[in-house]
Amino acid sequence: MTQSRKKSPSPMEQKLHHLAGALHEKKATDLYALDVTVYCSAFEGLILATAQSERHARSLADHLLEVAHGQNWDYLGMEGYQQAGWILLDFNDILVHIFQEEHRSFYNLEGFWNRGLSIALDLPENDHA
């Protein structure tokens, strides 16, 4: 009888889950994570998230910077913070894109990165009580 063993998540996948969890806890929606190592050498993972407003997008970005600092992760830069329609955070091996809905649908990064391996995010349900 053979036993199947669940593969342990890689450090990159652990980081993806941690960042996605941080976004989820601050009410980001439509979280989508990808492993792009099979065809991209510039970075390994990608997270897409939707914010409800400019203020919410900035708040999400600020929170991720705090999380990264607390974990002592590399942070290479950020773009789009002032306009906040699309904020890009570069954590060296992972890029995080925080969009407002109209920007996310217009740029359709899910379609652009469709060859990436989707990472299932096991996130708790939001409490609305």
C-alpha cells in the first residue's frame, strides 16, 4: 500500500500565503496568487488583489510594508501609491498588485499571466457580524 504525501509549500509559496492573508485580513477582495517560475526569471510569484477605494488601496499597501518589515523580507520599491488605482509592490521574489476594480478589469493581468500556476489560497471566511 502506498501513501500519498502532501508536498510541503516552498518558501515562496509560504510567503505568498502570508502576504495574501495580510491582504485578506484588511478586507482586500478577489485575491489571486500565481507561481510564475516556469516562465519568468525576474520574480517567482504574483498576487492580485482588489481594493474598494484609493484610501483602501493605500492602507493595504501600508499594511504589506509593515508585514514585510516584521518578517525582514526584501522590499525593492512601490509604484502608483499617489494615484492608488493600481499599486505595485516589489518584494524581490513576489510582486503584489493592488487594484481598484475598474483598473483591474482594464489591465486584466489574470489573462496576461495565464500560463502561471494558480496557487490555492486557504483564507478564512470574513466575519460580517
